[in-house]
Amino acid sequence: MNIEPIIKLENVWKIYQLGKTELAALRGLSLEINPGDFVAIMGASGSGKSTLLNMIGCLDSPTKGKIYLKGKNIVEMPESQLSQFRGKVLGFVFQEFNLIPNINCLENVMLPMIFQGVPLLKRKEKAEEILKMVGLGKRMIHQPAELSGGERQRVALARAFANDPEVIIADEPTGNLDSTTGKMIMEFLKKFHKKRGKTMIIVTHDPKIANYAEKIVNIKDGQIVKNHSVAEEVLWKT
Amino acid sequence: MEDLKEYFRIAFRNIKTRRLRSFLTVLGIVIGVFLIVSLLSLSEGLKTTINQQLQAMGGKMIMVMPGGEEDIFTSMMFGGAKLQKEDIEAIKKAKGVDEVLGISYTGTIARYKDESKQIAMCGYEPWKEGLDILSIFQGWSISEGRWPSKGNQLLIGPYVANETFSKKVKAGSEMTIKGKKFEVAGILNSLGSQSDDSMVYMDMKVYQDLTGEKRGTAAYAMVKLEEGADENIVKTEIENSLEETRKRRTGTDVADFSVITSEKMSEITGTILGIIQVVIIGFASIAIVVGGIGITNSMFTSIRERTKEIGIMKAIGAKNSAILSIFLIEAGIIGILGGLGGVLLGSILAKAIDYYGQANPTFYFTTTISPWMIIFALLFSFSIGCLAGFFPARSAAKLKPVEALRKYE
């Protein structure tokens, strides 16, 4: 069985220049993620896990190394192509929701589809459908500020799902939520993964959240210390 | 094209939903453009007004005014020292002088058909011969009625006849000034200057009775030369004659005199218009720089504070070009809105000044708003808006999404 990985990192370095000192957030990291995987990236704060996620999500470029997304080296891709590609293949969920504050939920969900050139009517129909799916059918014309944290994150989920991306990237998606709402968000992600077979990559430091994943990647000092499936070993229970 | 429509929609949305911010940005631009439009229209108006004043004094003649040549304009626009009776006698005595016309003017209230309005009244001496001189040298002509022959008759400018009162003043009708009833004998054709056209002309004796000014004095004098006399020679004669009178009258506060030939007058006109031109350009450039900086500043902050939003849009698939287009459209719209507001406010100010000038004929001032000025103001605010929007938007769009997202957290 030879599956082509959807994401592949080869010897990736990210070095930040802080004044005169250099800080290596990623040190020659290599990683493969197959289509349909549910991966949790874990590590202490400062371990480089968010940097890694930004690399995978083409939000940032590495200092050295190659990153393949669907077989294409995104490091060499020009920005105009990259944004198109990013909008189509990836869906993002952020810790602080990152909704556009002055437009309503429906418009927030429609936004990524605009950049993919989806016509207005179809866009609206799709956005309404997804918002209903995450249980916000009645709150569509509310502004983000009028919603609770959990509701906002559900809008963000809907936005991430809007273009039906192959990979969902979530950076501490439950970090700003209480455990009940956090659980609800995770259930949605899990459902999306199960039903549609999408690839999920979640950064978290919370073992309970990592529990939803099928694979765990442990990061320390910019390197992978352990890469294992949940069934093999459960480190965090103790 | 489809994309562009979407970007327009988003840009409009941005402006609408960020109402206060957009309003303040537009306000910044309005003030800039207002500054430009009002300064330009005022200085253009100043140029027109002074040009009119100067051109009204045509013909080959000599003017005698109290005060030195350097303050000609102060004494012309606002009045000042007066020519005394002795001065006028002295001018008459000078060689080559045929006739001396004394002229005085002041603002007053005139009543016509139960309506009172402020007008400027002007007295001439001698009344009958004066009219001859004025018709020959200043091109006065009657459009309606006849030349006045009696002291209780008036000659009015076309502006007074047509605009000042709500009802048009007809020749032969009655007008009351300072309690004295006059007959409007004739209406003049336009003399080409609004200040001259909005005057009411009367016999100097009557004028002095009404105002209480001393007999024989005048604000300034126009001198008609004898046939074949040389302007410059007569000028010297007049100056010498005035000097002598002055010496005899030591102790009185007589200021200098200015004796100006028509040749000299056009020279002064040229110099003054040149200076005004330079001043206009100076004012306009200051206004443009200040206005431009205001616009740039508003646009810059408005975009900078949304760097994170730009980061989000990039993360969900917006191309740099899409972000740039959205912000350019937004900046352009804001620029145009600000431009329209500024033009409107500037025009209102200009009109208000015009209106004030018409209601108070002693305050001779007109403003000029030309179409090119409006077009310039709109184009200026639009392009400055776009330009000021372009650079911050481009630098924000160029950021890696992760950097844009991290900003202002």
C-alpha cells in the first residue's frame, strides 16, 4: 500500500531573528500526513507547534526545507497562486476565532467562497446549509460580537468548511472556550472528519482534545520527539 | 469582472459597517478639500475684484487720491483721508487741466417700495459736466430713462435696478435715501465691475447734505486734460500745485497725494495682478499639501488598523490583488465622498461671501468657483485617496498571513 501523503515536510527549518540572537523554532523537522488522517500536534508552549502549523497552512514560509501540499512544493509557489490554493485546499480554525467583526455570520461564511469565485446565490445557499449544520440556523444575520465564544467558533468552523477543503487546520480551537463548548467544537470536527473523510490537523496542549485524534505528534524544541498512533501509546494519561 | 463587482460590494460594506471610522476619514478629506476650494475661490475672487476695480478706471485721465501710492488700495477699498476743497482748487489751477471731477462714496440704506436695502451711494461734482466726462472717459451710457438734470434725481447702476430689490427698479420711479425722496432718472448700462454697477449716483451737493460731509471735499478726483496736453507734464503740474497748497496749510493733517496717470495705472494693475497670481499659487499649494497630508493620514490609519483583517482574508484564500482592489475601491470611494463634501462646503462658503458682498455693496468682494476647480478638487481627493490607500494596503497585502494575523493582537 503506497499512499501519496497529502502533506509532507522535508527537513524544515524556521529560524527567527531576534535582534542579534537567532532562535530556531523548527530544527530540521520532517513529517508526513496522509489523506484522511486526524493528527494532533502536541507540545509545551514555545515548542514550535504553532510554527509548524503555520508552515503546513502556508501562512508562513520556512527558512530552509521543503513543504509539499498535495504533491506541490508550496515553498516555491508564488503568493498569488498560493492564496488561491490555500483557500481551496485548506480550512482554518483559530484559537481567537478571527471572524471579520463588522459583517454578519452568513457573510463571514460566504467570504472564502467569494475568493474562489463561487456565484452569489450558490454561495448563500451553501453558507446557510453549513451554518444550519453547526446549529446556527437562527443566528445567521447576527454580527460576531453578538455571539458567545462557542457560537463564534462554530461560525469559524462553518467558514473553514465553506469551500469543502481537503484539510482542516485548527490552532488550539478550544483554547478560548470552556470545556463543554470545547467538547462540542471537537465533536463537530470529528463528525466532519468521519463523514467526509477530511484530513484534520489540530494543535493543542490539552490531552483531552488530543484524545480525539488518531495520531499524535509530540514536538519539543522544534523537533518531533514522538510520532505515534493513539492506540499504540497514551502518554498523557498519567 | 464578476470579481470586481464582489470587491465593490465588500468595499461598500466596509464603509457602511464602519460608519464612524469612515465618517471621520471622509471628514478629514472634506476639510482638506474644503481648504483647497475655499482658498482657491477666494483668491480667484480677489483677483477678479481687483481687476474689475482697476479696469473701471479707464480712459486717458489723471486720478488724484489722498495718501501715498503705496496705500492706494487701502484708500480705494476702505476710504481714508479726503481731498480738501483747497486741494481741488489747486488741481483746477494746474496747467493743462480742463475739468476736475470730485467723487465720494459711502454705504447707506435705500428704500424702494417699502423694501429697505443696503446700497452704495456715490456723489459727483460738478454734476452735469461730470456726467459728460464719465460718459466719454468711463463709457457710461443709459439703458433706460434719461440723464438726470436736477438735484433730486438719481442715476442707478444696473445691479441696483435688477438685483438689489425684490421688485425691479424702473426709470421714473421713486426711491428714498436717508429720508429724502429721489426720482430715478436713468439706469446705466453695466460698467463691467460689480461695485460700480451696484452704486446709486447723485449730485455731490445732495450727497454731502445727506452724509453731512464738508462741502467741496472728495474721496478722490478725476482730472480731464485739455486737448493735446501731455499726461506726464500735467501730472507734474498738479503735483507742484498741490505741494504749494500744502505748504500754505501747515498744521492740518494732510497726508501725501497720489497723482496717477492712466499709463501708470495700467502699470500698477499689471504688478498687482502679478502679485495676486503668486499669492494664489502660494495659497493653493499650501492648501493642497495640508489637504493631501490629511487624506493620507486618515487613509493610512484606517488601513493599518485592519492589518489583522487582511491577514484573516489572506488565510481564507484572498489573493494580494483582491485585497489591494478592495482597499483601493474603498479608498477611492472615501476620497470621492470627501471631495464632494469639501467642494460643497467650499462652495457654500464662497456663496456666503458673495451674498454678503451683494447685501453690503461697500464690501466689494466676489468669489469665483470655476468648473475646473471642482473637477480638480474631485480628481485630487480621489487620486490622493487611492494613493494614500495604495501603499499601506500593498504593504499589508504583502505581509505573510501569519505576520498580518499577529499584528495588533
